[in-house]
Amino acid sequence: MTRVPLGCDKNRRLRRQDSSQYRNEVWRRHPSSHTSDFCHNAAHAAFCQGLLLPTSHLFRYTSGMIVTIDGPAGSGKSTIARELAAALGIAWLDTGATYRAMTFKALRDGVDMNNHLALTKMAREVDIRLVTDDAGRLSVMLDGEDVTREIRTKEVTDNAHFIARAQGVRDVLVDLQRRIGAEMGDFVTEGRDQGSVVFPDADVKFFLDARPSIRARRRYEQMTAAGETVDYESILSDVLKRDHLDRNRPNAPLVKPAGAVVIDTSDKTIAQVTSELLEYVEDRR
Ligand code: C5P
């Protein structure tokens, strides 16, 4: 893994993008700011665990390459982001997992999904950590509890849009994602707003898309492979509904970020898309 040592002055993007206003925001919302475990391998974990610095420090000193991948459900962005990060030997950030963890928490605690104040209060109090093991497997910790499996249920998927449209929750999660990114240094991040809102100055931005029928087919195959009994037509209608909600919400809707390379993954294998992205990244390194 390429790592620029602490103190190196390469973090132009984050400083330019956020300035002191953002750092103050982080401290206001997270006065007891912690360092999460989201490290790509043991060496990186050791590095990050040594990074128990104030967030302002992280923003001043963390450096690295940021690659964003945005796109609709089923476009392949999670798998591709993971593969690309592995090929580059850098970390990977699944921002959907943070929205899912919040959704799970709200459902379990019975928080009214239409009450943005209550959702924001919950978001400010909860502790979400993303932990990646040596094999690249992601665990999602919610207030110390492993909820990796629970956040992937249909109920969570169907309710994530309530969380995604609550601006106060988004603010908390955007802070969290930026802090995680700042600690990671070099990373590939995927979601709906990574190139447009969270890391607008990323080095390389991608927007992955695919025909809805293909995206639904992928999801169907994933779910049947996991032993679930599912119906293709209802998955297709869920995919279309999520597209509509993600693209039309007022806050940080799913858009092609300015300057993003658009790739249609419909008729390509994971390996083909990964090597295509890798070429773009290597060109700009
Ligand atoms: O990517 P994933 O399917 O896990 O995301 C779950 C939901 O979280 C999405 O449908 C979307 O509503 C929301 N999300 C978001 N912004 C992100 C990532 C996910 O609004 N960056």
C-alpha cells in the first residue's frame, strides 16, 4: 500500500473543500471524536490505531488518492469498488452501509421515520464503525454491536429512503464518511453522493449504471444464491422504486457527478469493469 507519512503536505483537496468551518462542525457534533476501525489490512489497522488525533489534525495531515464510484442499486458499484480497491492496494468505503445501519437503528428503536428531528437526534448519538478484516470482509458495528447481517434485510432496504432524505442524518453521515476517508488516506468510496457532495474534489470519479432489467437480475441471482425465495418481477419493481426515490429526493439525489466517467456495466463482467476503471485510475495517478 502506498502511504504518505504523517506531516506530508498533500491533503490539498480536503483542506480546500472544507476549511475550518467543516472542522468546527465535526467537533461540535462529535466532541469525543473517536477513530473508527475501517482498515484494509493489519498494517493499515496498526497505522490507523496510532492515529488517535483530533479530527482537525487528520484533515490537515491525511493525504492520498480519492476515487468515488456512484450509481444506482445493482449497477455493480459495491463489488467493483471492493475489487478496484484491492487491485490498487488501498482501502474501500461502503457508504450505503452507514445509511443501512442508521435505518436498522431507527426501525429497531421505533423512531418515527417521518420525524426528521427525532432521526437527527438519533443519528447524532449513535456510534457507527466500519471494520474491514485482512480478507477485505466488512463488518458494521452499531454502538459496539455487530449488525453486518441485520442491515442487509429487505425491511432495511425498503426503509433506507426515509433515512436518506433526512438532511440532519445526511449531515452526520457525511461528516462520518469524511472522517473515515481522512483517516484512510487512499481509498475507493461508493454510494449515491460521493463524487457530487461528499468528495467533490476526488481525483477520479465514476458513475456506474446498467439497464434496470440487468440490475434486477443481478439482485435476484444474489438473493437466490443466498438461499432466499424471491420473485424477479417484485425485485424489478423494487429496483425501479429505489431508483425513483434516490434520483428524486431533494437532498443529495443520485446524479452523475461533474467530471465523472460514466460506465454502463450491463454487458460487462466484473473483471472487465474493474480493469477499465483501473486503467482510468492508473492514467491519473
Ligand atoms: O448502496 P446501498 O444499497 O447499500 O444503499 C442503501 C440506501 O442508502 C440507498 O438506497 C440510498 O437511499 C442510501 N444511500 C444514500 N447515499 C449514499 C449511500 C446510500 O442516500 N451515499
